Amino acid sequence: MGAAPAQSAEIIAEIRVHGNLITPEDEILRLADVRVGMPFDAATTEQVAARLQASKRFERVEVLKRFASISDPNQIVLVIMVNDGRVALDWSDRDGDRTPRATRRRGPHLMFLPILDAEDGYGLSYGVRFAVPNPVGSNSRLSFPLAWGGQKRAGAELERYLDRGPFTRVEAGASISRRKNPFFEQNDDRGRVWFRADREFTRIVRASLTTGWDHVSFLGQSDSFSTVGAAVEVDTRLDPMLARNAVYARAGWDHLAFGKSDGVNRLFLETRGYLGLIGQSVLVVRALREDSDRPLPPYLRPLLGGMANLRGFRAGSAVGDTLVASSAELRLPLTSPLSIGKLGVSAFLDTGAAYDKGQRLGDQRLERGVGGSVWFAAAFVRLNLAVAHGIGASTRVHFGTSLTF
């Protein structure tokens, strides 16, 4: 039996370079130490990529193997794709030549996002958020919010979305803030550090774990406490403002530890239902309960009133260790479902009460507010103007807005 014919070795028949805006192709080939006619083996692509990465000239490098010929599989095309990173056009005059050229951008890549939020009872907050993309890998962001007005706040926040592992998103941050409590009409000065981890099981089911530490100055006294908590959400809405035939539910618990004193457990429960009626009209019903197993310090007591839970009463009209509220609202969009921005009107009835630990809900007077609103919703902006009459109280105008990205 004759010997088997020797198998031909693969060779690099062609080299293609893509993505380079600053670094010349000849320089890339020199750094890669590769040329046409060289043997190709299973380790070639990894070796070439490693040499280019080691040069620290590129933000990303990818090297691929392709075949140059169908008839001869030993002829290999080596495809080198590089990303020079952030570049800018240089229009400076060079000996009379004003042809622009690409140059590497210096300094951090900063993004700027506006902050605009009007919260009933606290007023208008405005400012800017500075952000650095991808500081700790892809899908991460380091941001520095600076806000003034109703809530004065400065902080640093780091977040990252994860492709694998037990969590989908993690976030950590630190901040200092000041805002006036609308019930006590005193400033709440707070320093805070926190960590949060989220897990998205499906598009509609999410859970989160949180921990943090707060230092608070309020009513002439200072206090510190640590927090650990968990929450789970079920949300079938595609758009919170324009949801239809959808539900939202959230259950949360946290434990607050105040030095050597006994801790406090808090429970948050909220449900919302959205039922489509005739045309574009939607009936929205909501139920909310916030409770604790021990009396809360004044700065942690939930507030009753305003756009948050009881329209027709000012925000902070009452406080307590327990808050219960419910509402029924008929929403009617006035614009086409295909419009980018949606304009609509609503009619609503709100009820609610806040009371201290040891008291019973059955003994409380449920306040009621009735009224209507005009609202506008687009991709990143929400505006809501409501006029409501508090039964047995007065008629009030409530306004809220938010700008989110």
C-alpha cells in the first residue's frame, strides 16, 4: 500500500484591514508582524490579535479567518478589524492644506444629560448629569448628577449591565442631598451610600437586592442607619403612561438598623391595573400600602397628599407610620396611537389615609379627592397638570414633570 499524499499547508494569500481611521495600514501590519505568504495555523488569529492589543493603540481588535478560493482551501484571507477609539476631525491649516484629517481625541469622553423634575410638594429640580461611558467594561456608565432647586443633590453613580452571572444589572453610588420636608417644613440633609443588584428573570418579572447607609440631619438632630432590602416586580406594561390591558405589581421589604436600638422592618405593596375600554380610553385602578412594624423617625414617615397619592390635598398634608391609598382614573388619549407624543385627559377619584403605629385602618377617616387632568407623554418626557377638589377641604392645582433618558 502506497504512502498517503502529504496535506498542503495553509498560507496567507491576502490581508484585509478594516476600521482604521488614524493608524496607517502599514503600521498595523508591522505591529501585527504578519505578511502575505506566511504559513497560517490554528493559533495565527489569536497571536495577531494579541500583538495588536499589546500595542495599546486600539480600543478593540478582532482577527478573522476567511477563504480566498473555493477551489483551493489552503489560500487564506486574514481579516483584521480594529477600532482606533474616539477620533475628531482636525481642520487646522498645514502649509496651506486645509484638508481635514482624523486625530485621536484627548481627555475623557464626557456625555451631558439634563436633569428636569417637578415633584409635587418639593418644587422644580434642575441640573445636569455628567457621564463617562464604559469605565469598567462595556455596558457600564459612571455618572455625576448635580441638581439644584427643589432637591439639591450631588453624587457619583456607577452602573453596569451584565451578560452573565446571577444579576442583570448592578449599581453603586454615593450622594449628598437637601430638600424641605413639606409636612414639617424643615430641611432634610442627607448623605448616602448604596449598592443595588437587579435580576431580570423575564421581560415582565424582575427582582432586586439593596443595601446602604444613610446619615440624616433633620429637626436639629443627626441620625445614622443602615439598610438591607429586597423587592420583586411584575410589569406587563409597554409604556407606564399609555398602558392598556396590563398589570403592574411590586412588593418590597427592607430592614433599617439604628445603632444599638431595635431595627425597623418596612413593607411596600403596590398594584395597578389597566383595562382598555371603548376606543383609546383606559380605566386605571391603583392600590398602595406602606407600613412598618415599629414607629418610624419623622424623616422616614411616608407623606400623604399631592400627585403621589391623594390629589386635592397638598403634598405632606399628613404623615404616619402607615399609609394606604387607592385611586380610579379614566384616561382618554386625544392623539393618534401612531403619534410620537401623546396628549390626553383624565378624570380621577383618589382616597387615602396616614396614621401612626398602633392605630387601625378601620378607625381612620379616608380622605377623598376628585378632579381631572391634562397630560402629555413622549419618549423621554412626562407632563401632568391636574385640578382636584379635596372633599371637605379645598381645590388645588398639581403639576408634575420628568425628563428621563
